[in-house]
Amino acid sequence: EVSDADLAASGGEVARSREHADWGCITVLLPDGDVGGLELRSGPDGAWAPLVCPPGGLVVNLGELLPFWTNGRWVATRHRVMARPGETQRRRVSIPYFGLVSRSTELAPLVAGEAEPDDESMPGRDSGAKHLTAGEFFENHEVYSRRHATAPSAD
């Protein structure tokens, strides 16, 4: 729960979970049906949009491994959770499932005949290395996420 004092001290909104994308393949989320606050980056300008899930619905976010397998065609879902006065400041409970892979899994395009992305387009890949593994990606995640935010980080 976010208090009125916390909201007042922060200018009317508190980040429960700052902007990020999940590390793995996909995340399946059973959101709190009574308390909102989940927001997604949306549109070409990267504006934040609240996600409204139908009752009993699931949310599926794409993770940061998918761009490697789709040669950049699918991008990770940038999201955050915000609290503002009213409904979103109440206690919130969501249930996530994070789909991950073995650390030895190669991160290379899955479609036969696809050109390999160059080192610059997929950071974390060592220059001259044939493929990046999921383990190498996880070990260098901070560098990757700073260089590959799909939308501006400013609000």
C-alpha cells in the first residue's frame, strides 16, 4: 500500500516497479483484478499507457531474449507499475510466471537463412563470437538493457 504522505512527497505518483523489460522469453501475469497501475510503453512516441486487463485475463509480456531469436522483429515489452491517488495506491498483488531457458541456450535467429545480426545490433555478443548464449546474456544484462531500451526512459 502506498500512503497519501508518500504520494504527496513524490508529486502525486510513486513507482512501485520502475521501467524495465523482463529478462527471459515471456512473462505470463495474472494481474490484480482490483488494483491497476501496470503501464506499457506504447506507440511511436513511447508514451505510457495503462494496461486494462479483462476480468480473469492474463497479460503476456515479451522478454529480452526474443529479439535474438527473431532477429530484432519482436521486441521486449517495456513496462512499469505506478501508484497514484485512489485505486492504484491500494495494496497490489499480481502473480507472474517467468519463462526462462537454460544458460547454455544459443541466442541466434531461429528462421533458417536469416542473416546473423552484427555485434553492434545485439550487444553482449563478444566480437568474433559465433553466438551469444543465454548465460552470457544474463551475465551482461545490465550493459544490454542500458543500450537496448526500446523507448526513451524519460517520462
